[in-house]
Amino acid sequence: MQAVESALPIVTVEGRFLRGRLASGILKRMGLQELVASSADEYVAVATRLALDSEYRKSTRQRIEAVRQILFDDDAPIRALETFLAQARLAA
């Protein structure tokens, strides 16, 4: 989230662990699925392109700047957590 707030492109591999799923969820929510690699080789390719292709890096930063507010202005995850906690309390 700190990288997104600073408009820094990130690349991730969506795996079975929370760290990869969190990053991929953030990128997908912003419509940046091309930064979610499906393999280690793809991860290296995307990261290398971001590092070496200044135009691609610049356009990716601009896209992040244009859509990042969607992550901060969305109450849906908060409401979903509230619902879960209320249901868990009732079940206890």
C-alpha cells in the first residue's frame, strides 16, 4: 500500500501465501493485472521491463496515480469485515 500511495510500480507472483495474495489483490483492484506474474520467469520479465523501459515505467506510474484512490475510497472491505465480525460474535 505504501508503494501504491507513492505511485511506485510493484510486481508480485500470486501464490498461496498472504503476502502474494495481498499484493495481487491490490494490483487487480486497480486494473493492473499485468503486474501479477504467474511464474518466477514472468516475474523477472515484468520487473526487468519496469527497470529498463522508462516509458513503460512512467505510464505504469501514471496509471497507478490515476486509479489508486479506488483503494482508499472503498468502504466495501470495511463493511465486509464488520459483517464477518458481527456473525462471528453471534456464533460464539
